[in-house]
Amino acid sequence: MKDQVMSGTYFDPSQTHGISRRGLMLVLSSPSGAGKSSISRRLLEEDDNLHLSVSATSRKRRPGEVEGVDYSFVSTEDFQLMVNQNKFLEYAKVFDNYYGTPRAQVEEKMSQGKDVLFDIDWQGTQQLKARARDDLVSVFILPPSIGELENRLNKRGQDTPEVVAGRMSKAADEMSHYPEYDYIVVNIDLEASVRQVKSILMAERLKRDRQTGLTGFVKSLRDGH
């Protein structure tokens, strides 16, 4: 544990000093191709206390998808019922399907001092901000240039030229929402960007209001323990 903390792999006051804390919601947003997924993957691999939010969806499960890992699959009727019962932190309709973040699973993790990573767009982030601003840490990932963004999309080899053009057209609107985020990371280099987001996470974990066990810890120090 100590070596991992000192090496910068992750830092959590609850794990290093035994001070209990409330978890946080870390949101990463970006236009497609800016590197959000790569950064998220690295964070999840290297930080034991960061967990990916599993969305609920009304769409049918695709081959290879695992219930509770990729998504929680529910019927359209059940999704609408959950909306009416205020069980989502955020939700949206994409084409003919609904996607949303169940409130209960996120609240449970945060109450245990665990942090939850969200891969959502600016609209979902706005909903989270309206419902749980004190728990939210939002980061927008920008590309170093428009040319580099297009180059990355083409290098992926996943989309047709028409789809790439559509993603590029959408990127301009997505990037216009950067002022709504707490932090901005320009992803010139993946390693540097991962370090920057880790630094953000480290600082946010140390915020006084999140360290719920701090009062007791300081009292024990003052009492000479």
C-alpha cells in the first residue's frame, strides 16, 4: 500500500491515514476521439478505489454483453417507472432507447468511501450537477487541435468517413460546453493526461468536507492519541 501511494499510483486519505471519507463522482467528458476512454481505462486499472458507473438501459442486450457489467438491462416500462420514482441521477433518450445512472448503486458506493467514474456527455453532467453538486468533480478532455482529433478518429479504423465527418461536426458543439466543467485537460500525451487527472482526484479526495472522519481524527490527536 505505502509503495503504491508513494509512487503516485493512487492516493486516498482513508486508505493511508485511516480517515473515513465520503466518495465522489468523477465525470470525464470529451468529444469522440479526444482520449476520454483511454484515460478512463488507465484510471480504473490503476486505482482500486475507483469504480465505473454501470448505466441502466432499455435497449436489448447485444451478443457478448454481460448484465450488471456492461449495462443493467430493463424494459422500457420499468425504465419509465424508475424515472417516475426519481431513481436516476441522470438519464437520456438516445434514438429509441433510454440510458440512465441508477441513484442507489452510486449512493451506496460513495457512502462506503468509494469513488465512481462516469463516462457521460455534457447533458448528463448538467443533470448530475443539479442533483448532487457537492459530490461532483467534472473534467473535460480537449484534443490538442482539430486536425489531431480527426487524425485520431481516422486511426481508430472503426468508422466510415461519413461517420467520422459526423463526429467532427458534433465535436464543435460538445467542446463549446467546456466552461461548465471544473477542470480542463488538453490531451496532448496520454501519460501526462492520466497524471493530471490523478492529481485532480488526489486533491479532491483531500478536501476537508469529504473527509467525514477528520473531526474524530483531529480530536484523537489533540487528546494525545
